[in-house]
Amino acid sequence: MRSSQYLLATQKETPADAEVISHQLMLRAGLIRKLASGLYTWLPSGLRVLNKVAGIVREEMDKAGAIEVLMPVVQPADLWQESGRWEEYGPELLRIKDRHQRDFVLGPTHEEVITDLVKREVSSYKQLPINLYQIQTKFRDEVRPRFGVMRGREFTMKDAYSFHLSQECLEKTYQDMYQAYCNIFERIGLEYRPVIADTGSIGGSMSHEFHVLAASGEDDIAFSNASEFAANVEMAEALAPAGERAAPTAEMQLVDTPKAKTINELVEQFNLPVEKTIKTLIVKGSEEAGSELVALLVRGDHELNEIKADKLPEVASPLTFASEEEIRAAIGAGPGSLGPVNLNMPVIADRAVSLCSDFGAGANQDGKHYFNINWERDVALPKVADIRNVQAGDPSPDGRGTLEIKRGIEVGHIFQLGEKYSQAMNCGVLTESGKHQVLTMGCYGIGVSRIVAAAIEQNHDKYGIIWPDAIAPFKVALIPMNMHKSHRIQEAAEALYKQLQQAGIEVLFDDRKERPGVMFADMELMGIPHHIVVGERNLDENQVEYKCRRSGEKQLLDLNKVLSFIQ
Ligand code: ATP
Ligand code: MG
Ligand code: MG
Ligand code: MG
């Protein structure tokens, strides 16, 4: 590729609204452009990286025996009604109507569509197990899209779904997927950790997340320095506004997932102190959320209402109101404006509490009980029982070593789903003995577009991105100095370009009429791993300069050795 015929789109200025380094560098290096909140265009260099990540994911999924399909982004509401998630899912689900007033959703995930497909296409035990995957666009109306493509509203996910006759068979595929994920993150060249996680709004019994370690991560993960133990931490400290979060100390959930289907069951199970009066929870928006504040109203009968208002009063500490009327008065909401919402923010407290709406944590006043906000009405609850304070340096829960706590970016998540969807949607096959049996399921997600940002968080310096070779947009930057003034340089550079191209090496030939300094800066910013500089003085000796982007080391190469060195 010649720079002069390419859309380089690099920029010098650091964009003011980009908080984390990966977001800044993705804009500056010309990888993405924002269209609207959480919506990004992938520019040519960004797309090259995205495709590389997708390619590695695809190869490892294929190797592990998964089969690729492609499902629609737009999904009919009927399927979501069948599974129960039409009611459960909450405001992240974007609902749309067609011209006939029929309801549809933009798919945030595809359990319903795949279960419907397998129900229709797979009828015999002989066709099992089967593991189907796609690499495709998802839409989630995130409460707070941020950090560029790290938390977009539209993003690329690899999602796989496996179907089995037995738990043992599911566990085998789960292990295979776990291994495939390790292979993927190793090949990309990321420092990552698999951790035990809660099953959130997807449901199921067993789940692991894969985290890329980075200070900008939104989750805390706790792991033992002497054993395999690692878990996601649900944090008290998430209550602090973004940007000024305290050093990671955390509330960790140490007990296995209990099941409760309703708030009432939850209250009973954990013997929670809930008064039969109306309570209000004030959620303070972060800087990004602007002035919007959200109030949650918990009623004595454990129903929850949500009120959004632009002009809630500033509150230093959580407020308690005695009645719905008082709340309406406080926020200036007229009668009728307090509509019921989905129960995806269950918060139970003996007194008014504050909680953070997008970090998934809520606490009652004594700080003992934490609830994951992603909990939904008919979904297995995350681990919420005996929650203890843990801190870095504590002994670990499995009796080996001490705990370290680090920030992580969730780049993958695998679940043993069980029969949640297959039961609700009657997805089964005829067994060997001729009986109809409902299938058990697993599902496995990877944030393909998020990985691009996560990789930059781990691989950059003050000059820009440093791509791991496996996902670099180009392998080589060919930089001729003052080519437009020197015929000799032009000739040598063109010849090298041809050689490299013919050898199948992805090379960006910077043939712009720019000063060398500008070219060096752009190629470094873009993070191209190997630079070859063609200059007058070295050509006298039939040599060019090679520079390694990561180490900064330079060396001279004979012209006829360049290809073998790069290969
Ligand atoms: P998060 O906790 O970050 O909101 P999630 O747990 O809701 O993620 P999953 O339902 O587990 O996400 O989806 C599988 C993967 O998709 C995640 O592990 C993550 O890598 C990616 N992902 C989820 N939401 C987004 C988003 N808004 N933007 C980019 N990638 C995302
Ligand atoms: Mg989410
Ligand atoms: Mg998550
Ligand atoms: Mg997840």
C-alpha cells in the first residue's frame, strides 16, 4: 500500500473527549472516527487490525471444532417473548418496529435466534454435540458508552453456542472453548487472565471471564500469587465516580451461585432486612453522564420503579423519602411520569443506599450486601451470599498464597447455560431410545472490537501504538527520505517495495511528499512493528536502516538481505 493512495488519517492533536490512552491513540493513528455516541466508523488501518483479530479468533474456533454461521442483526420480538427476555432484558435492548408495527430488536446477543435455529435443524441425537459461532455486529444501548470502541453501543462480537445431551458433554466443550480462548489471547500477544465470574443477565451455572490486565479496566480481578485461583471482584469502590476511584480494595463474592427467581426469593434466601415502606435510591451520574441523575424507587412489595430526571437536586448523601409524592415533588416530576421499568436494577436495603448504575454494584448501609445490577427477574442470581471484604495481600480463598488485585478489561466470557433457553423454547432431539430430550447449552463470547482497544492499552509508548506483530495493520513501514528530490532513493525504495510485496509481506510505502520527521512520527504513531528507512548516506554502502518499533533498536542491513531479515 502506498501512503499517497491510502487514507492515513493520522492527527497530531490529542482529542479532548478521549479519556483513555487506547481511545486517544485510535483516533490519532487514524483507526476509528466517531459517528455518534458509541458508534464508530472503522477507518482502513483500524479495519485491517479488526480483521486480523477476527481472523485469529476464526482460526482457533475452527480448530476447536466450532462451525461458522451468520445470523441477522435484526431479530423478531416473538423469539424474545418465547425466552422471557422481552420482559427481562431492560433498557440495553434496543426495540424497533417495522412498517407493519411489528416488534423487533437489534440483537445484543443471539441465544434466542440460535436456539430457534437448532430446534428446527437438529432433530436427532446423532447430530450432537454441535457448536455454532458467528463474528458479527451486536447492538447494546449501553447506559454509558465510553472509551471509544472499548464500550461501544454497536460492536463486533464472536459468539458461539453449543448444544448437548449431557452435562459431561457440555463440560468437555466448555473446556475446549476455554483452551481456544487461551490460544487466541496468547497468539494476539496479550497479558490476560481467566477468572471465575458471575453469570449476569445471560444466566447459567458456571462461567469464566477472560481479562486483559490494564489500569484502565473497569473490573477488578483478584488472583492468588500461588495458585490458579482468580475471580472477578464486585466492588464497593465502584461507588466512587469514574476517574477518582480509590486504590483497589474490594468486596469479593466467595460463595457459589445461589438461585433466586424473584426479589422476594432473594430477600428470603439471604434474610435481608427490607422494610415494607417506600424507599428511594439516588444514583449520582458520572461526569460523562452529564447532569442526568437516576432515582430508583423501591416499594415495600419489592417492585422497582426508575425515574430519570435532568434536574434532580445535588445530593451529598443518599436521600430517603416517605412517599412517592415526596419524590415527585423533589424531582419536579408530574403525576404519571413514574413508569414501571424492567427489574434489571434490583437493590434491596434496609435504609436508603447509593449505588452506581453502571459498575454493577449496590450496597446497603453496613456495606455487607452487594448485588449485581445486571441481575434480572428470571435469571440465576450472581454469587451474592457470604460477601466478605478482601484486600490485596489477604490470604486467598483456596488456602494457597495471598491475593493480588488488578484492573482488568473483560475481553471474553464463557458460560455453561444449562436449559434456560432450550427449555423455554422447547429445543430438543429424539434420543437413541426414541424419547424427546431438551438440550443443554453453553455460550461463548469474545469482544473482537474491544480487543483492539485492549491491545493498545497494553502496547504503547509516548510515540504511539506498538502493535504485536500478529495484529499489526502492516508489518513493515518503508520510509524513503526525500524521495522526491533523489532519483536514486526512489529507485531503491520502489525496488524494495516490489520485493516485499511479492514476498507477501504487508508493507506501507510512505511515498508522500513529506519531511522525514513527519513520516517517522506517523509510522511510529500507527505502531507498525518494522521500519525500513532508505537514505542517501546508507545507499552509498548499499545499505538501509532497520528500526524495531518496540525496542527502538536500529541496525544497518545490506539491501540484498532486507527480505530475509524481515521474513
Ligand atoms: P461488560 O461487563 O463489559 O458490559 P458484558 O459482560 O455485558 O460486558 P458479555 O455479554 O459477556 O458482555 O459479552 C461478551 C463480550 O462482548 C464481553 O466479554 C466483551 O468483551 C464484549 N462486549 C460486551 N459489551 C461490549 C460493548 N459495549 N462494547 C464492546 N465490547 C463489548
Ligand atoms: Mg454489559
Ligand atoms: Mg461483564
Ligand atoms: Mg460478560
